[in-house]
Amino acid sequence: MKLWGGRFTKETNQLVHNFNASLSFDQKFYKQDINGSIAHVTMLAKQGILTTEERDSIIAGLKGIEADITSGALEFDEAQEDIHSFVEAVLIDRIGTVGKKLHTGRSRNDQVALDMRLYTRDEIDELDKLLYDLLKTIYNIMEANLTTYMPGFTHLQKAQPVTLAHHFGAYFEMFLRDRDRLKDIRKRMNYCPLGAGALAGTTYPLDRTYTAQLLSFDGPTRNSMDSVSDRDYLLETLSALSICMMHLSRFCEEIIIWNSNEYRFVDIDDSYSTGSSIMPQKKNPDIAELVRGKTGRVYGALTSLLTTMKGIPLAYNKDMQEDKEMTFDAIDTVKGCLALFTGMIATMKFNNDVMEASAKNGFTNATDAADYLVNHGVPFRDAHGIIGQLVLLCIEKDISLDELPLEDYKKISPVFEEDIYEAIRMQTCVERRNTIGAPGLAAMQEVLAVYKDYLNN
Ligand code: ARG
């Protein structure tokens, strides 16, 4: 039996039913659908639209359905169009005529708007926890590596020395912003659309504020047409998730490079690596590659929904049913990626010596050598030219600036004295950078204290 069979004289074509149905995927939010219905009938009874006996029998029926779906005792019936029709049909089947009162003062349009919002809100809370775990893991790595020196890169060319803590700190900032973005979205979306009806509210004296309270919303939505057609919060969520995946993907790209045979800055743990079916020596960074690869799926969901929404007139149209599958997929994908990525970096081994040696042999202290001249009164542009010549000389001799004899320095500029070596020592180069946000130990310790507070609150 269809919810809407009354005005039809023919059965729905089977292909039409299949094409139109959403039960195969909207069953994912059966819990939210049932909780929404429980709040709805609780409000209807408070308003005298249902009796308390009717309310109690409907709620008991709904709770039984929820328990049976969860235990597997109740299977989804493909003959039903969507989760809303399914739950209502089972309810009527189980409790009889009183079940037919559930949908009083409600449309599937405001019902689905509610369910998707409740689902997304729950998932945002899950994502928040996963991002917290990731931030905590990054924090622990930072705390242990405040003086682990490594080259900082621009153009993937060695630029200036930094520390592992500083490099990871950059990602701490990114993931912290990702977490904030989701919090902002949660706050903005936290208004209850139930009671908007099909599009124009209802004639029943619903207490929408009460329903909103029951479902932990900050209040009811203000415009019934907007309530049933707004999917902005999904677009915002997908956008925030796309940005988060972009951050994960960049981090993965770096880890893949660092884990390569040429770099060997890190070793991904065996438990997070995979082998080759033909080459026995291989240990591949598949998890990092998959996270990088799955970024495309999440971007795809965002682009897909933006495109779906762009030409839809007010208010509800069936196009909007397309908001679900890709959003579910994107959320599940990001949750999986966050959990795996966190596990991967928590177990990853850092080869501190290799990183430090790499920082030493790429002229990453050339800027500091120029700064030495500036501190002795040489204008920066001249200093830049002088150090450029010295670098060229070192390349010819195949040595580092630290190994170049003082006579060679002096030949190019008489300003150099023995203390040049101390000035360009890697530790000096990093530790003297103590302005806000720089990698020096004192600056980093201040930042870490801020992060610690953040994680404890
Ligand atoms: N399955 C539908 C969806 O996801 C539920 C709303 C149906 N509303 C309607 N007027 N056909 O959008």
C-alpha cells in the first residue's frame, strides 16, 4: 500500500518505483527518522491534537520498530518508497488505526529535511571527535620533536631549516580550522524544520518551539518554504569536508615523499603499509595514497550537490533526494580517512638523523649567512650576492658552507670572521628564529602551551 495511492487508478510501473525509491539509502537515518516522529507526536499530544493514549501507543510502536531494525529482526521492505513510508507502514501494521495519526500536521518534505539535518548534526559530532584525536596525535609528535631539525622546503627545494614540530604545527593549525568550520556549520544549521509541512506550514496549532527543544535545536526555522528546500548546510558541510580532505591529501603527499627510498625521513609502520605481489622488497604507502586519492570523491560530492541545487525552483522538488547518497559517502569517507591517517602517523617512525643531515647539506643556512653580513653593516642585497658566490664556490668544491675555509670567505668579503661558523650552525639558524609563529624553541613552546590549553578544553 502506498501512502499516496488514493488519487491513482493504476499501479506504479515497477521501473518507476525503483527509480523513485530512496529506501535503499535513506534507511541509513532510520534512528533520526524515528526520533523525529517521537518528538512530533509528543508535541501533538501536548497541543491536544492527539490524546496521551494515542501518543503512548504510537511511541511504543516506534520504539519497537527501532529496536527491531537495530537487531535485524525487521528487514526493510523494498516495496516501500522511502524510510518515512516504511516506518509508517510498519507502525500501522503493528498498532492499527492509531498509527495512521502519526503523520498529522507533517509532510515528508519537512520530515526528510529534519532527518537529514539530525543525521548530519550527529555526523558532525563524530567528525569533531576524530579531528580532536588527530590534533592530539599531532600535538604529541610536536612535543617530542621540538629540536628535531629538518629542511623546510619551497618549490620542493630545500629552503631554510625548521623543526619537525614546526612542520607538524602547520597541520595542527589547518585541522584546527577544519574543526572550527564544522562547529560554525553546526551552529548555523541547528534550527528545526519540522512543522514547515509540505511548504506552507500547517493549520494545526503546532508548537514548533517545543518540538525544536525536544530535538535539541536552538529553535524552529523561520520560513516554511526555506525549511523544506534549504540544503545549504549540506553544501557547507561538504565544502568543509573537501577542505579537510585537501589538508589530509597534502599531508599524505609529504609523507609519501618522506617515506620514499630517496628521502627516508620516515618509516611508515608495517601495520600501515602493504606489499607488492611481484616485488618482494616493496613496502608501499598505500594508506597515504588512498587518502590522497579519496579526496576526489569528496570534491565530487560537493560539485554534484552544487550542480543539483542550482536550478531548483522553490520549494521541494524530487531532485533534492539526490542530496543523500554522495553526502553519506563523503562523510563516511572522511571519517575513515581521519581515523586511518591518525593511526598511520601515530605509529610512524621519524628518522631524525636523516632529516637533520638533509637539512645540513642543502645550503639551508644561506639566508643566515647573508644575515651575518647584514649584522656587520653590509646592505642585504649585496650580502645576498656575496653568499650566492660562496654557494657557487661550495658547489664546485662539493662542500657545505659550514666546511668552507675562512680564507675562502675572506677572499669574497673581508667582513667574515671566525664567528661565521657559529652564526650558520643549524641549531643557531633555527633557535634564533623566535618571532611569533617561527620554529625557534622559545616561540614553539609558547604555541604548544596554547595548543595544550585548547586540547584540554
Ligand atoms: N525520499 C524523499 C527525499 O529524499 C522524501 C521526500 C518526499 N517528498 C515528496 N514530496 N515526494 O527527498
